[in-house]
Amino acid sequence: MQQYLQQDIQFLPGVGPKRAQLLRDELNIGTFEELLTHYPFRYVDRSRFYTISEVTSDMPFIQIRGKIFGYSTIGKSRGKRLVADFRDNTGRMELVWFKGAKWIPENYPVGKELVVFGKPTVYRRKLNLVHPEMEDPEKKHVVSSRLQAVYPTTEKLKDQYLTSKAISKLMANLIKGLPVKFEETLPAWLLQKLNLVNLDTAMRQIHFPDTPAQYKRAALRLKFEELFYIQLNILQGKSIRNRHFRGNIFEKVGDIFNTFYKEHLPFELTGAQKRVMKEIRSDMGSGRQMNRLLQGDVGSGKTLVALMSMLIAIDNGYQACIMAPTEILAQQHYKSITRFLEGMDLKVALLTGSVKKSERIPIHEGLEDGSLKILIGTHALIEDVVQFRNLGLVVIDEQHRFGVAQRARLWKKADLLPHVLVMTATPIPRTLAMTLYGDLDVSVIDEMPPGRKPIITRHSFDSKRLMVFGFLKKQLALGKQAYIVYPLIRESESMDYKDLEDGLESISRAFPPPEYQISVVHGKMKPEEKEISMKHFVAGRTRIMIATTVIEVGVDVPNASIMIIESAERFGLSQLHQLRGRVGRGADQSYCILMTGYKLSEEGRKRIDTMVRTNDGFEIAEVDLKLRGPGNIEGTQQSGVPFNLKIAHLGKDGQILQLARDTAELIIAEDSDLTLEKNHIFTRHIKKGDPGHIDWGNIS
Ligand code: ADP
Ligand code: MG
């Protein structure tokens, strides 16, 4: 069987060398097995017909029965296309082809009854189907099952007639040629317990189901297997780590912590901060190495939690460090931490790439003799010359920008593995955290410090711009400042700059100088120009800041309480949330206004509605994950999802993931090395879902 599945795809009947090359280049399919796991992304029920009057552009692939009343060719050169006037008893629509102009009218003559099949779209207010599939209703469907699987394909493949239908035919050839049944990858006891279909049935029915129930059960089984092996792998690694790697035991909370808590802390901790501190203290006192992810929206008070954790380390005779991804972030941490510690006799230093050699010497000395207790810095911290006397706790800010290897280098700096606290302000949905950071325990600060007013978010259509300007005028009269943001998806494209320039012009007209002064910041400006423009706004000399998304990070102007986002439908959800986070930093009521045109896609509308409904970064991240899939979640992009999911979708399959996690936990709890007879099958397949996980053996 393995031999059959490992064969080069070119030997599959219907493929050959030329198509094999294409499949390899376009879809990464090089073997029979890789074709087999090229799963359908939907099924179409071709037993149902729609009438043209029912059709809307929101619909997925549908089929319609009707007649072509005439062909015409319109447009020039690259825009040239063949258009058919297609009608049924209820209405008319256009069928459009950008190529094939000759053979289509020959094969599908005017007046002949046809079945057309495609995804409805709207172009210039007219409904159409672009490159529809067409069939003679008298002929039998090519694929015999009632439900037809639809496979991902590409334009290039379609050019060579490797359409979804063609892929389906290849799949049929592959399955026909199978020498034996698929070898099971899950033990019978587990299939029975969870009521899952066996692999052989699942593989056949995922591609050729007779009923929706069949493909649903097949998908459940295959998704479960995929997620289960990832979880099993993660949890086994974690179990090994817990058993074999001791951690420093921080048993006491001493003078330094208590002095800070009682005499220096200027406010009460929030309930969430207290809860998280308890979790961290219990980890650090357990004798195991802490590996904890601390999540909390911007401003939720993570830095303070990090600081107090470091004070516990120092109370127990250890040093601590914070590693930040950028120099600016490191400086911010340094500033706020030295401010918190004012009046306490604790040595803290900042080490970044721009710290001069001469200034480094005392830092290195302080680290080696143990007098320097807290080091804050960037990548500079992981250089080999940086040696600690006794590093007990590492705090990593915004972990997604640090690779696993870099984390490992930090750990080398101590005899026993230091405790690790990873902080992130990118809300990561639970399901994703469980998989991406499955080796970490997760703490969440889900409560903001008191006294902050939630931002009021409204959606407004472009046609209501005058009203929005009126509102803005009133707010400016109260002394407030405002951001107006334009989308620049690609900063280099001049098309987008036109939006910004037009906007600037109309705003300058509505808010003329000298009464109103405006700052402009965008990605094409030189850094110095940006800086100057920004400074004017920060100082309050300008009241309106017109900007592109460059203001997403780093700007902090408490007096700015209005955020207007133009063409808001063009932004991703987490980007909108980050942008909105620029206001609501002072004591005033803040507002966020999302401007859009009347035409909104279903997805665009969902994004806007979500923003209006909630300020909760986690809820927004959940919706984002559902809409876009995990690969595109901001913040995880850089590191990428460390494994390649073929069928499961982290956003949509949360329940299956939970089931996979729970199941793996039970198995590892009972049999952590998977040595029991009934679990043997796991050890054979565990590599399958290898999430590129950390080789703990290398870093001790
Ligand atoms: P984060 O790092 O999560 O973005 P910070 O730790 O920078 O948040 O905290 C944001 C601001 O809130 C800081 O000025 C901090 O001093 C303040 N802060 C933190 N915790 C509290 C609290 N419990 N009560 C009031 N203010 C707090
Ligand atoms: Mg912070």
C-alpha cells in the first residue's frame, strides 16, 4: 500500500509528465498520497436548480437551467471577452469568458437548452457567471455521485484543463487502483469510543460521498486525526519536559516584592492581575520550569505583572530579564520599570544594539557578579558575550517575533532552565493558542484597569460624511484631537495615495487653516518628516492627523479621542482593532467611526458589525480567525503556523480541536511514554503531525 501511495504522480492514469509538473508546481502534489490528501473544500449538490430571479452575488456555486439568446464580443486587448445573454423564464444574466471565444459558441449554440454552473458575481451592476461550466441537460453528469466534491485549483491548472472536475476524475482513478484498504492510523478502541468511521471509509467518502452525512462523518474523522496527532505530540513533549527538566524553585515572596507591593505600587491590582500572579507564583514554586503565555490587550497591565514576577525571582536570589522585539519597546519597558522602582535600591539596565561598547562593560560586569538584577533589552540579550550569574526568569514580550531557536539560546544562559513568561498583546483565540503554543500554559488578563471608558464605535456610510464632519467639528471645539486613517494596503501603489490625497483635500476644505492645522503621515515620507509631523500632533499644535496605517503602532496621544477610518471595509479585523486602540487612552469618552460605501460584501459587513458590537480583542480575534483562517491572523504571520493543516481549520473546528486535546490529555495522563499495547499504533504515526516542536534535549 505504502508503495502505491508513494508513487510519482505522473504514473497515475490521466496524468503523465506534463500535468505532473503542473501539479507539482501549482499544488505541491508530487505523489499519489499528496493527491489523496488534496481534500475538497466544498461539495455541490447538483440535483438542485436555481432560477435567475433568485440569484444573488452572495451565493456559492449554483446551477441554472436556461438558454443562450445571443453572443457578443466586447472590450479590447486584455479586457476582451465573450459575453452570452443567458435567460430562463424568470430573468436574464450574462455568461462571460475571457478566452475560448471560438469553441464556446460552436459547442453551445444559441437557442439550445443548457445547464450552467458557476459562482454568481456582479460586474457593472449586472449579474454574471465568469467561465461557467456548461452541460447538456440530456447528457448524464460526468461524476456519478449526487454530491460533487470541489477541489482547490489554480488559474494555470485550469488553463491546462485541470479543473476541479478533472482532479475529481484523477481521484477516481487513484482510488480505483488501490491494491488494498487504507491502513488504520487510530486504534479500534478510540474509533469505537468516539464513534469515528475508519480511515478507509473516510478516505473514500471524503472524495466521493453519496450523502452529506457521509462527507461530514469522513471529515470529522480526518480532522480529528490531524489535530489529535498534533496535540499528542505537543503533550508528550510537555510531559517529557516536566519529568526531566527541573526548574528553579522560588519558594518565598520576600522583602523586595513586599516593599514594592506595599509601598510603591500606586494602585490596586485588578482581579485579573491578581489571578495571573497566583498562577505564575504557583508555577515558579513548583519545581518545574514555568512556560507560560500571558495574554492581554494593550493597556491591560502586563508589564506590571512581569515586573512583580521578576521581583519574586530577585527575592529568591536570582536575576531576571525582559526581551523585547524592538528598541522602542525595550526603551518603553525600561522607562516604565525604572519609574515603578523609583526609590528602591535595585539595579536595572537597558541593553540594545545602540548601547555603546564602553557602556556595555559595566553591564556585563554587573550581570556576572550578580549585582545587576534586571536586564531589559532586545536581541542583544542573546549574544554570547552576555553572561548572567544566576538567571532565574526570562520575560519575552511579543513572542511571535522570536523564533524557537532564539528562545533556546536564552535558556542556555543558565544552569537550570530559567522560568519563561511570554507576553503578547495580540489576542490569540483559545483554539489557536492551544495549538500554536500548545507547549505553554496560558494566562489571560481579561480585565482593564478601572476608569477607562469603552470606546463608542459607529458605522457610517460615505454619503453621511457631512454629518461626521459636523460631529468632528464639535469635538475639536472641545479641544480634542482626531485621527483620520486611509487604507494603504500596499504602500507603494499610487492608486491608494490618490484616496489619501483626495481625502486630504476635502478635509482641508472642510477644516481650513488657520483655524485648523493638519498633520499628515504616510509610508512614503522620510522618517524625519514623519517624526516632525507626529511631534506636532503629539504637542497638540495640529489637531487632525491624516494618516495611513503607519500609526498602528507606537503613537500614544491621550488627548486624541476620535478615530475616523475611511474605507473601513478594506481593513482586516485585527488591524481595525489595533487602529481603534490608538484612542481611548485618556479619561475622555472616545469615538471610532467606520466609514464605508453602501456596497459591502458579506464578510466586510461582518467585520464592521463585529467592531461596532465589541471592544473585546479576544472576541474580535475569534471572528477574524473564522473569517480568514489562522495563517492570516496578524501576529502569527511572522512565525507562521508551524505545521501544515490539510483538512482541519483552526477557526471553524474548535470543538474537534478540543476533543482532540482532551483525548490526547487522557492518553498521556495514563501512558505518558505510549508504551501500553493498546497505544502502540500512536508511536508509529506521531511524527505525522509533527508541529516542528522544540528539541528539548538540545538546550539543557
Ligand atoms: P500592557 O503592557 O498590558 O499594554 P501596561 O502594563 O503598560 O499594559 O499598563 C498600561 C497602563 O496601566 C500603565 O500606565 C500601567 O501603569 C497602568 N496600570 C497597570 N495596572 C493597573 C491597575 N491595576 N490599576 C491602574 N492602572 C494600572
Ligand atoms: Mg506593554
